[in-house]
Amino acid sequence: MSAGAIKERCRELQNKRWFASAAFVCFFLFMALAPSLLDLFGVSGGGIAQLDMLNKIGISAALALSLNVILGQAGLFHMGHTAFFAVGAYTTAVLSTMYQWPIFSAMPVAGLLAAAIGLAVALPIIHLRGDYLLVVTIGIVEIVRIALMNNIFGITGGANGIYGIARPAIFGFVFNSPKSQFYLIWSFTALTVFIFYLLEHSRFGRALNYIKADDTAAAGCGINVARYKLAAFTLGAFWAGMAGTLYAANIRTIEPTSFNFFESVILFAIVILGGSGSIAGVLLGSFLLIGLQDVFRDFDSARMLVFGLAMMAMMIFRPQGLLPPRRRRYDARKLMGKYACGISRQCGAKYNPYDEDEGSAS
Amino acid sequence: MSALSLRNLLKTFGGLVAVANVSFEVEDLSIVGLIGPNGAGKTTVFNMITGNYRPDSGDVIFNRRAITGMPTHEIVSLGIARTFQNIRLFQNMTVLENVLAGCHCRMKAGLFSSMFRFPRQRREERHAVEQAMRELAFVGLDRQYNNLAGNLSYGNQRLLEIARALASQPRFLILDEPAGGMNDQETEDLMGLIRNIRGRDITVLLIEHDMNLVMRVCEKIVVLEYGAVIAEGTPAQIKTNPLVIEAYLGVED
């Protein structure tokens, strides 16, 4: 087979409707093997450093995917997502350390509180467009960070944060080792991908995309633009809160500096760079931005320079992101030519409720 | 019975009076043309009917119900659909997906049921695709369902907008310069299409600069100048109305 033919076959394969789901399944199967692979190749230190990094990537990926609903699908320029992540993490920390709640019970509460705050802040600003919304959301993340810093309600521990957060446990099994943490976090990430994949391919996801493309036209098609934007925002905040729970339970000590504006910018960049609105793109973006940050840690400030340059190059040469969203496919081939036409010339006399009575009006 | 009646609509932008006390009726199942020189306020009138603008005063009555100032999406679900003067398709989506947008307001699945694809939602979704294909066939675009909307010719983009509007199952269709950018043959086809739309029991109100189309397709014409109605009547009456000739059509040779 020639190279051209192979390329053609690959394209055909990619265009199959099941291609994306199959790719995700393969990816997560591979991830499930990752700890064993690290063992197998005898990575120094038992691969703990690598697992920790993968855990960080997994949490970031889940968080970035929740931002993707707001920024990628609905096109709302939201640069304050860390605020909801912080709310989730602190809710978990407070419930765990002060009330001895198990982590898994704290998780939905963390999500709901983040969602409630998300809804409350979004209500007055949701009608803002593009850059205006961006500025306000930057304000949100700063307000949350400063509130945490100032020991709001006397429960956030100020600049020291909260330490001694419990490990997640279920039926007596405690997720203690990096490996068990890895499986917990990546299961959550897989669940996130599954949920948001269904969302993307639902009526809801489609409506968000219409709004992103042109909200006036979307409203003109009968879509309740404000309601869908709010729903996207609230759902994204809910999921970010739950990701915050995993983060708190993974790192066990949280402090306000972990939730600063820069982290929000990185999340924003993951979505834009990976491919706005594309789940696969956001996963790839998480690996690149979080993973490479770690790999190039030794270069310190020089790494940010390279980072910035790489981003600029991306925006010039590939503004749609590394893996832009795929076109949705519908099974409508069988329906072609099946229905009546209302234009006489193109389709003969199939549809003709009124005799062509030229000049009757003039 | 009149499907739509506008009563003393007034809209100002800053100091500019865009629409001044416009009143007219659109009879049920008629085809009505709204004409007038550029800047006469035609599109502003449309925008007030569809809820894009809120009139300063006056009322929009649709099927004996005041819809003045209602949000656009509610007006669409009441049965008024529109197309835009400057084509507003979702350019980077497929032709079919564009029409599915119109189906949206007739679908009921909530967030969770649509995500988890319960049998009922799958049926609804399949039905929506069929409905969309039916509208595409109606405007003659069903074979292009999988193309990107932005790749269609200008005339076909206009037709696609009509299909998208029809997909919301309106009883009243508003067309803003449907023949804009179309060649003679396409305009000829469009006239047949507009009549067939009315044949589906949909009332049509249109803005158009192509006088040939307006005179041949519309049963009633309303002429706007400087935001006010200066004449209304049948095409024959409008053609001979001295006010209209002076303001708009010019003197014939």
C-alpha cells in the first residue's frame, strides 16, 4: 500500500463516528497500565515522582475539562476558574479537619457550594461579552484568594492555609500510596471525560456551541441564551469544586497561594492551546502545560520565556489549538432526496400546493 | 383576522428617531412586503417584532397577544421565526447542524436526559434530524447536509437561513432581504419558495429591495420612509401612489 493510500485509510478511520470514543478508551487503558509500566522499566525511586506528576496532570485535566464547558463550548471568556477550585478544596479541607467528614462525603458538598457561588457571581455578569467578562472573572479569583488569605469566617487559616486533610477512604480502603491516588484521580478524570463527552454530543452541548458561534443568531433560533450560559457556568463550577476535593485530599495541605491568578491563566491556556471545545485537546494541553512545566523545572525562569514564545507561535500558526474539536456527524445520508422540495426548478413538481400563478399579485 | 399588528411603534437611538409611530397589520396567511429607502427603519421594525430591540412605546400584537419586549427565544417559541439581513449562520458548523439549531426550541430533553440518551431522547433526536432534513429538502439543500455552512454559495446561505427559521415550526416568518446577493434565476426560485412557504400555512413578512420580487410575490406592501409609514396597499396601488414614486421608486421613463 502506498503512503497516500495509508493516509486516506487513516482519514477514513478518523471520520468514523466511533473513532473518538475508541481513542478515549485506548488512552485510559494505557493510563491504567502506566504504574505497572513505570515498575517494569524500573524507574528510579519506584516511579513515585512520576506518579505524583501524573496525579497533578490528572487533577488539572479534570479541572481544565470543567473550564472547557464554559470557555471552550459556550465561548465565555472565564479566567477565574481557580476560584471555584479553591472553594471546593477549602470546603473539603474544612469539613475534613474540623468536622471529620470523610472525603467522599465532602466531595458533593464541595461541588454544590462551588456551583452555588458560581451561579451567584455569574447571574449579574453573564450578559457581558468577551473581554468585559474576562476582566470581571479575573476579579473573582482575586477576591477569593484575598478572602482566603484574610481567614474569612475564621476557618480558612489565613496565609498558612489548612493542613492535615484526611486521605480519601472507601469501605475501609484508604487511598494512601501515590499509586492508589493515581487510580483514584485518573478514574475521576475518566469519569469527567465520559460525562463531558456525552454533554458535548447532547442537545445541550450543541446549544452551547451555537451560543459560542453567534449568540444573537442562537437566540433567534429560540435558544434561551442566558439560561444556557448560566447552566454552563454552574456546571463548570460544580465540577471544579469536586476536582478541588481531589486536590485537597491529594496534597493534604492547602494554602491561598495555590489558587492564585497565574494558575487560572495556565488553565485558560490549557483549553485554548489544546483546542477550545475539544476534550482530547484539553487532555493533551494538560499533559503539555502541567507536565512540561515540571520537566523543565530546573530551567526556572527561562522556562517561562520558552513557554511564552511557544504560546505566541501557537496563536499565530495554529489558532484553533493542537487538537481542535471534530465536526459532529449525523446519520442522515439515508434521508437525502427523501423529502419534498419547495423550489420548483431544482426538484421538479414534487411540491406544489399552489399553482404557479405568475403575475397574480401585480 | 390579522396575525400580527403593530401599534404606534416608536424607537429612538440617542436623538435619532429610527421608527416613529409605525402601525400596520399583517393578515393571517398573507405575504406582506415592507419596503423603503435605506435607513428608513425597516430592519428596526423587524428587530422590535422579534424582541431584539424593545420599542420605546407602542405594542406588537401577535395572534391577539401582546409580545412587546418579550425575550427573543420566547417569541420564537410562540411561532415567529426570522432570517437576518447580514447572513448570520453558524459558519463553521455543518448545514444540518445549522438547521438543528432551529429544531432546538421544539425539543424537550433536559440536561441530564439528553446527556444520557434515554430512549425517548434518542427518538426525539432522530426526529429532529428528520425534521431538519425535511426543511433542507424544502429549500433544496438536503444533499449538502454534511458541508460546512460557510462553504455554501451566497444564495444557498440565504436559503439555509430560511430552512433554519422554518425548522422552529413558525406560524409567522420574517425574511430580511432574502434575495440579497442572489442572481436572477435564484431570485426566481425564491419567489416560488416564498409562495410554497405560505402554502404551508405560514404568514410571511419580508423586507426586499428587489422590486420585481416584491411586486410579484406580495399581496400587500407597506412603504416606510424616515421611520414612518407613508403608504400601504396592493402592489398596483403602491406602484401608482405618487408619494411612493416620489420618495422611493423614482419617476418612470
